[in-house]
Amino acid sequence: MKLIRDIFAEKKALGKPVVSFEFFPPKTDDGDRNLLEKQIPALLATKPDFCSVTYGAGGSTREKTLMIVDRIQREHRLTALAHLTCVNHTQAEVQALLEKFQKLGCKNILALRGDPPGGGEFKATPNGFEFSAELVKFIRDAGDFSIGVAGFPEGHIANKNGKLADWRHLQEKVEAGADFVLTQLFFDNADFFEFRDHVTKKLGVQVPIVPGIISILSAAQITRFTQLCGSKIPASLKTKLDELAKDDEAAAKFGIEYATQQCEELLRSGVPGLHFYTLNKAYSTVQVLKNLKLA
Ligand SMILES: Cc1cc2nc3c(=O)[nH]c(=O)nc-3n(C[C@H](O)[C@H](O)[C@H](O)COP(=O)(O)OP(=O)(O)OC[C@H]3O[C@@H](n4cnc5c(N)ncnc54)[C@H](O)[C@@H]3O)c2cc1C
């Protein structure tokens, strides 16, 4: 399987965007089957460049991340990116995990700090990592992995010193060895453009910065998500979602149109790729890609 930094270089040379999909490990065997046998094959028809699998706060879904990454790579022949967080991990545990990744041919890691299970303030595990930049450096020293990190166009929700302080920390992650940035979802492209201009022009970050896109599936769901991750819903979008609060089908149709328009403007601005939060459901993302003629 390829290193994702090489995928970005190849697609850049071709003048084409890198398209990636994010999944989360299902909690049940039925969920696994639905993801691996229905949703992923439907999405593969659009010929993505890679996909990523999130890492849970603890428990059995953590082991599933690597299992799903491995099955995607072996059964679907698609490069996969394993998310990994600092939550409840010592450095020795991360070292053991990295050895496992290497054995399975998993060469790509999204290095994250993660959030404490159950909320509250993050506390580093003794002999663990306090910030994701430390995890990036650790992985960089451990072997030839391609490493991605998270970026926050509106600033990270927990940074009390504001978005400029958060963006400086993004620069530190890149200096520690990150090859690319995948952003948090956002609904106002102006936020992404301000963020990208600042980190590239003022802070000199040179690695690909890929916008994270979600095609809204329902008003209630996106309200819940944005409350958790701190992304704002612009007033005009909020009005529309209020109108569609009781009609999920219409909300999903509107979500496809909104995401399509967002992506069209982002592509015109020269983004190196699009990272879709699929929520383990293929339909809306496939429609957006068809609208963009990227399927
Ligand atoms: C694309 C994407 C994928 C994600 N996938 C997952 C996942 O699979 N599992 C999961 O649990 N979570 C996931 N998250 C959520 C992420 O783990 C949380 O948002 C977490 O709170 C921040 O992670 P980080 O890697 O940005 O942390 P960090 O970069 O460590 O930053 C955390 C906070 O500390 C601040 N900070 C950083 N360095 C310093 C420093 N030196 N001094 C002081 N403050 C500092 C930052 O500004 C920020 O406020 C994902 C987020 C994104 C955008």
C-alpha cells in the first residue's frame, strides 16, 4: 500500500485532487458487515485515493480500527489511514501498536491527541503524550510512516487562547514531522480560506491542507455534532436546517447540494484534496462526488 504523502505528490503532478473517506469502527458485527460489504464497496466505485478509520476513546472499537484498516487494504486493495490518539496510552503501548501496524503493512497514521472519554479536560497518561505534536515526533522516529494531523479552521474548541494560538500549534505538529493536514468539518469556506492563508503565508506551513467535508444527513444530527466539535453553523444554514428539522430526507438532499457547492468553491481555490466524513453511509458522499464529476 502507498504512503499517503506519495499519493498527494502524484495527484499534485496530475493536477487532480486527492479524495478520501473517513469511517468509524461499528459497534456490532452487523455494522461491520454493512460497512465492509455495502458502504465501502459503494464508495469504492468512485475510485477514492485512500480512506481513514477513526480511533475510539477506549475498549473494543480501538482494536477494530486496525482490523478494519487491514481488511480495507487486503480485501479492497485501497490504502488506509489509521487514526491513533494519545488517550490512555503510554509510549510503550504506542510503540507496540506501531510494530503491529508495520507487520500489517499499515504505513499511514493520523496522529491525534484525542478527547477524554466522558468529556472534561484532557490529562496526559503517565509516560504518555500531552499533545499530538509529541506523538507525531514519536511516530516519525519509529519508522517510515506517512503521518497526518488534524487542523481546525475555526480554531480548536478547547484552546482558551484563540484560533491563532491553535494554528501555531498546528505549525508545531508539521515541524514535528507531519506530512499532511486533514481539517475539522466546517460550513463556511471563508473560515477555511482564512485558516489556510494564515498557516501557509504567515506560518510557512507547506504540507497539503485538506478540507474536511460533511454532507448533512439530518438537522438534529448535525446540530449534535457541531456542539461537540465546536464548528459553527452559519445563520442562513441554521434557518434552512430549522425548516427541515422534521424531514430527514429533505435535509439529506439539501446536504448534498450544500456540500457540492462548498466543494466546488474549495476546488476552484486549489485545495489539494477533499476528505469526506461519510458517517459510514455511502449515498450522500457518492452523490456529491458525482455532482463534482469526481466519481
Ligand atoms: C480529521 C480529524 C480526525 C479526528 N479523528 C479522531 C479520532 O479518530 N479519534 C478521536 O478520539 N478524536 C479524533 N479527532 C478529534 C481530536 O482528537 C480532538 O479534536 C482533540 O481534542 C484534538 O486533537 P489534536 O490532535 O488536534 O490535539 P493537539 O494538537 O494536541 O491539540 C489539542 C489542544 O492543545 C493545544 N495545544 C497543542 N499543543 C500545545 C502546546 N504545546 N501548548 C499548549 N497548548 C497546546 C491545541 O491548540 C488544542 O487546543 C479528529 C479530529 C479531526 C479534525
